[in-house]
Amino acid sequence: MLSSYPVACPHDDCDWTGSLIPSLVRGGPRAEITSLQPAWFRCPRCRRDWEARIKDDTVIILLGVEQGS
């Protein structure tokens, strides 16, 4: 079973919050992520991606690596 994580879109002009299942690659399929492994999330509202790490079920957003779709 894939784990979803509570997140908020980090983009200044988007205020979406909810739970998402991460991907191992930008725009890729959903996947189970191990602790500190790179993870990508895509906002369902603005459709932009951002990179993060997951540590102890906490999402740590990596600033400066957000990408458009």
C-alpha cells in the first residue's frame, strides 16, 4: 500500500493543501518512498512539481528545485 503525506503546495500563488502520494521522479508514477530518498509531489491545483525528502513521516520541501509541468 502506498503512503500519502499531508502537504501544502509551496508555490507563492497557490494555497492548495491536502494529502498526496509522492513519486520517485518528477511527473512520474506514484511510488513508496523510503526515508531521506528524493521524492516529487505534484500539486493538483496549479499542476507544478516540487522536490522533497521524507523523514520519519515528515515532508521536508527542498527550496529552489520546484519545476513547472
